[in-house]
Amino acid sequence: MNENLVVTMFAPRHNAGRIKFQIPYKLEKERLAFKQLDGSFYHYAQRLWSIPNTENHKKKVTALFGNSLQIVETETKPAIPQLSLSESSMLELEKHFQKMKLKGFGDSTIRSYQGNLMQFFGYFEGSELGALTKEQIEGFVYQLIIKFKISDQKQNMMINAIKSYYEHTLGKPREYYNITRPKKSRDLPNVLSQEEVLAIINQPQNIKHKAILYTIYSAGLRIGEVLRLRVTDIRSQEGFIFVKDSKGKKDRHTVLSPILLNLLRAYFREHKPSYWLFEGQDGGQYSTTSIQEIFRRAVKATSSNPWSTPHTLRHSFATHLMQRGVNIRYIQMALGHSSIKTTEVYTHILGINSKTLKSPLDVLFESATFESK
């Protein structure tokens, strides 16, 4: 191994599922050997390799790279302290909860807002919340970024929670506080290949588990939408799936695959769900964690992209339709996007090659006529 080149291992946290490595391109022999390790995967966006976080894998990479392996400790973010709230702050929190319920916000959104507002109220305990300035609020968010190294996502969630309190609970104008937000990320959605999708959705032997994964991918659904599907939402005669109360409290139709319909009929004959299409053991709705576990097991068993989630099936649905040249308006309606700009992100995922894009040179030669000399 070239002594001037080192392989960097990023020390994983105690509960991390995988270990990431940076392997110089010139170390071709070592890179190929690493690729043969069970569970190895290359992350194109980060240009990093990873393997499962086990003692056996650590021993193998130590033997493989020897003295050229350097370990870099990953920085641990300090936890944001949970401060006790006064009775008046708890009353404001309750007012906000009631207002969110009355406005029909989803339970997950309310939980997120309430958790963030507890941190916000705790920081300004004793202050008159309605009199806080924009500069004071931005100072609070700044402290979270500098001291607790919160992510852009956390920053946006905190700002959304604060604005919801001022606008909905206190009745302030919508633009009362134009709080500075982080620059919008341009990260592309994670997408599986068609071969990976087929392997994943066919992996479960349990017909209910298989039907759930088939439904998510074939119709481009979110987990919450799958959980809320009723038996009557499968409109086999009309050829669509009715999605009620999707994101933004909107109803929509999405495609019903004949292959999915046959699978659902077999599942129905075996499990006989009464109201919800996918019921739990107690007859109520199936749980989010159960679907996530079904997906994780399928990914692990098929050695597919370990960073994918059930939502990746929805991203893959949109991308695979776009690869086939389906009109983007149809894809937008199937996904339930309010704006076409949201759907257009999938155009950036499409690979550029001679199969997906015809060069203007080929067009020139198709229409040109050449005179013989």
C-alpha cells in the first residue's frame, strides 16, 4: 500500500448501524478488497464507503488496511437541555395545542411544534412572549446553532413552531416575524434501482408485509397514507386508490396496479380486514414502526441500499415513472404535490446517457441528406 495514502475510518457512535470510510481512489486493490466485505456499500453523494458496525467487520478492515488506517472521531452534539416550565408557560403551550387541534393539524406536526416550543418557552422563561423582538428570537436560534449544532432541518422545525405560536395562538399577522432561515438544501432524494425495488418488495414471505411494500411502491404512497387506507379506498372497478386526508388535508386519487390488486385480493381472503386495509393485531391501524421494521429486514436480506427507508419507495415510484417518459403532471397528481416544482426535483435524478437523452448531433444526421460525389 502506498504509504502516502491513508484510509480514513469515521468512528461510529455507540448505536450507529454502519461505519463509514474514505478510501483514496488510487488504492484500487484495497478498494476492491473492501468491496468484497459482506454488507459493503458505496454512497455516491458522500463519496464514502460503509460496512455494518460489528466487531468482526472492524477486525477485517484493520487487517486489510493495517497501519494506513486512520480513525477520526466524530463530533458528538451536546443535547439541548429540557428546562422546567412555569404554570403560565404551560398554559401557553396548552393554548397552542388547542389551536392546532382546532385547525386540524396532524398529530405528528403538533408533537413536533409542542416539543420545540417547550425549548423556546424555557429559554425565555419570565419574559413577555408577545413582546419579544425578531432579534431576540433569532438570537435564540443562533444559540441553538452555535452551542448545540442543530441541523438545518431542526432549525426550520423550530422556526415553524415559533411562527405557528405567534400567528395562530397570539393572532399576529402572518409576516409578523420574518425569521431568517437556513439556505434551502439541494440534496436529491434517495432512489432505488428497479432491480433493488423488485428484490425488496418480494422479500417478505408474509403476505400482509408483502402487500404493504407493494402498495407503497406501486402507488407512490407515504407511510401515513398507507396506514390510513380503508378497505373501501381500493376502487377496483374505477381503477384507482382513493387517498383521504393526505399531506395538507387533501384527498386525491392514485394509480391502482392490476398486479397489486391481485395481491390485495389474496391478502384479503387470508386476513379479512374489516375497516382498515392493513390492521394491527388488535384490529386497529397498523403501526409506522412495524412498516419500518418490515422494510429494514427486506433491505438487509437483499443487501440493498442500507440508507433507504420506506419513503425511498415513493421516491423510486416517481423516478421510475419519469424514466419511462410519463407526463410530469400525472406524476404530480399521483404524488399529491401542490406545486409542480416539488415534482420537478425528480428530473435531476435521471441519469444522462444515450438511452435517456438524444444528442442533437444524432438529430442533425437523421434529417440531413448527403449528395454522392
